[in-house]
Amino acid sequence: MPIILPPITRRQFVNRSLALGGTALMTSRALTAADNQGAGLDQNRVALFADTHISADSNRVYPGTKWPGSPVKEDEHESVHIAKCLIEAGKSVIALKPRPAHLIVNGDCALSNGKEAEYKQFLRLVEPIRAAGITIHVTIGNHDNRQNIWKLLPFLKKEQVGVQAGVIELPHANLVLLDSGNGALGNKQLNWLTRQLDERADQPALIFSHYNPYPNRGVRPIKGMRDGSSLLKILAKRKHARAYVYGHTHQWQQDRRDHLHLINQPAVSYYFGKGHAHGWVDMKLTEMSADLELHCINGKHKQHGDRKQISLKD
């Protein structure tokens, strides 16, 4: 099953925050203010994060637009303060009324190759979200290291340590979380996905995994997962599979193949093209649709508030 970070109590959060300084205390005050306004929790609302890329250095600034062959000119590279992006995204989610009951981090929690120190920072930064009563679900990305994050989560049971795949059953849809961290799902996981979808054919399904299923059509060329075509064939044959949601490419994009919507999440952290959006997605589920709204870290960005609707019924 996926890595699940359950809610923590306010007392636990405050005790852990005492030695962390201004940022933690500021977030604690924001959390208290939101609680006083009666935010509540909504089982039909899910916050979608991807590519947080947290560094062991809480002050790390990263030039995401810079890579060999980048079309961005040398003097146009834009740097992003990574931890602040996650903090701002978390505060935005906590401030929602009602709050989402669930939040999915769709891969690449870590900046490099999943060092323990990176996960310690990540877990510290998402504690205010957990203290707000929100359950966090984590999929595995290519920058993640399963063993290192498991070491820091002693509450995980032995049967939870393995391929990180599972199903979140919500009132209006099932959310299926897959593990593409190695660049492929593999036959065993594809067979598992097929069984889960067939056993739950009476309910719409939204499928989440880190990797793009086909080569990226955005500014940075990125190959798709090695067995992406096999995944898409499975989803194409099952009309109740309404969307595949992925990260990895750090770009807000949408596509559609018959009944199947393909939603490319932006990174919470840095972006690959100058001026691109980075942020998170607010998903509201109804009996008829999944309504997505983009929340940019920069609230003045031209794509801030972009909306996409996924039909859950024919």
C-alpha cells in the first residue's frame, strides 16, 4: 500500500515545533486561525501535490530551468526557494473551508536521490498539514528512496513495506495510487491494477502515479514510463477509469483519449520553463465530476485559478 502519513494531534505538532523557530510558529498561528473559523474536513475534496523536491538544506534555492540543451537563455534562469514553496502550498490547503480530508503527494518528495536528511525536512514541513487533520498519501518518484523514508516512519507495518500501491475509497470515486518510481509499473502491478479496477467497476476511478505515460510534449523532453502503453491499454478498456494523474514533468498540462483524461500536475517546487506555473491542485469530487483548480505559488500568475473538469459519468 502507499505510504500514509496519518493526522497528528495539535499537542504533538506544538511539541515538535517548539525548537523550529519562526516558520513553524507562524504556521501554527495560521492553523489556529483556520480552526477558529471552523474549516472542517471534506471527504470529497483532495489536495494534489507533486514534485516537492525537498532538500536537506531548508534554505536551498534551485534554478529549475537550467539543464543541458534548455531553450531558456543563460541570463533568464529563475531560481526557486524550495522549502518555502511547500510551506506556502501547505498554508493554502490548511486555509481552505472546508479542508480536504486527503492530500496526495504524487512522487519526488526529495530533491536528490532520497536521502534520509531530505525526508526529515519533508516530514517536518508537512506536519502542519497533518496537524490540520489531513491524511497525506505519498507515491514513489524517481528521486525517492523507499528504504530511507521507511526508516523514518516506525508506525509502518511490515506488510506495508514493498511496492507502494493502494486504493483510497471515497464517496464519489476510488483513487488508485501506483508505484512508478523505477520508471515502470511492471507486470505484477499492472495485473494488480486490472483486478482492482474490475472489482470496483461500479465506481469511477482516478489513477495516480508519478511518471508520464508517454513522452512529454512540454518544454523539456522527457521519456514516458517504459510500460506506459500497457497502462493506457488497461485504462482504455475500462470506461470507469476516468483519469490518469501524474507529475514528473513539472508542468501543468491536460490531454484526453476518449473517456480517459490525462492530467499532468505542476511541481510544487521548481519548474522547467521560464515563467511556468508551479503550485498544487484542489480537487472537488461530486457524483458527476472531478473539478480541478490550479493554485499557483505566485497568486498573480496568469494560470492561477485554471480549472479542468473530469466527467465521472458517461
